[in-house]
Amino acid sequence: MPLISNPILAATLRRNWPLVGVVGFFALFMLVHQLVFQPAARRYQKVVEQASDLGLPLDLSRAPAVIPPRVLALVVDNALSNAEALRLGGSGQLTAQLLEELTRTVDVQGLNVLATQPGAIIQQPKFVQVRAYVKVRGRYSGVVSLMDALASGRQLIGVDRFVLVPEDGGQVQLDLWVSRFILKQERRKA
């Protein structure tokens, strides 16, 4: 007994056998896809999520931004806990450290410190800003190397303002107002 008893339907199927073969192949492919590949894909997504929760993201779009080592070292060198920043800022030790570092840097550049003056300490929620004033005398090349040393140092020191006055004998006098930024570390909640 034939599977299809209607002769017109059987003739139409014989004439369109490539279409029938493609539809059958598609149905077989979808069945294998639903039974084999979909469960494997769900297991893979679950493993990727678990790895991300553990801090090991396998998906690069979810990967946390990586801080370059030099930037991380700069941040670590210029960070204090919130309590320590408040204590050191209130006692004047941060200003003393800034003036000591400035004096050392000025001396290394072959310049003479004429006067120093501590400035204000500004406590912000995320950082502390320590200000100071320094009056320096020396050669212009020493002033340029001082600015370079401040810019390339390991501390977050910014030059707020400076006045350069030429003097006799090739000397210059530099009035320099600087700020140092100290980042406040926050404790992470587990």
C-alpha cells in the first residue's frame, strides 16, 4: 500500500521533490538544533555568567577596564584613607610634606629657596588639595628643569600660577603657587 493514495498529490510531490527534500532537511536540522545545540548554548551562557560573577569575565564586552600599571602606581602613591587624610590635613603634616618635597626638588635643580609659605588645605569628599607658595632664585635653565621635575614626578602636583622676574647677572626670580592632590580611598563594602 503506497503512503500517498491520491495520485494527483503523488504526482505533485514527485514533480517538486527538491522542495520537499529541503523542507524535510530543514525540519531535521531544527529538531537537532533544539535537542542538541540549544541546551549546550544555555549551559555555556550559564558558565560565562558564573565566571563573570567570580571576576573572570570570558566575554570581552563585560570585562572591567584595566588600569595601566604606571597609572595605578601613581594613584596608590597619592592616596590616603579618609580618616588619615583628615588627621594629616588638620595637623599640617600634608603641607609640611609638600613644602619639604618642593624644597628638595628646587635644591636638586640648583635653585635657591628664598621663602616658603603654607597655603590652604581644602578637604573634598574624594580628595584633599594642599596649597603652598615658594619663592625661588636661580638660572632660567634651572626653572625649566624644576617645572619638568614637577610635571614628571610621582606626586600629583599642579602649578596654579607662577611669576617669572628677570634679575641682574642672568638670574631669575620665580614666585610659584602649587597644589598637591591626595586622593581619598573609600572602603569597599563586601
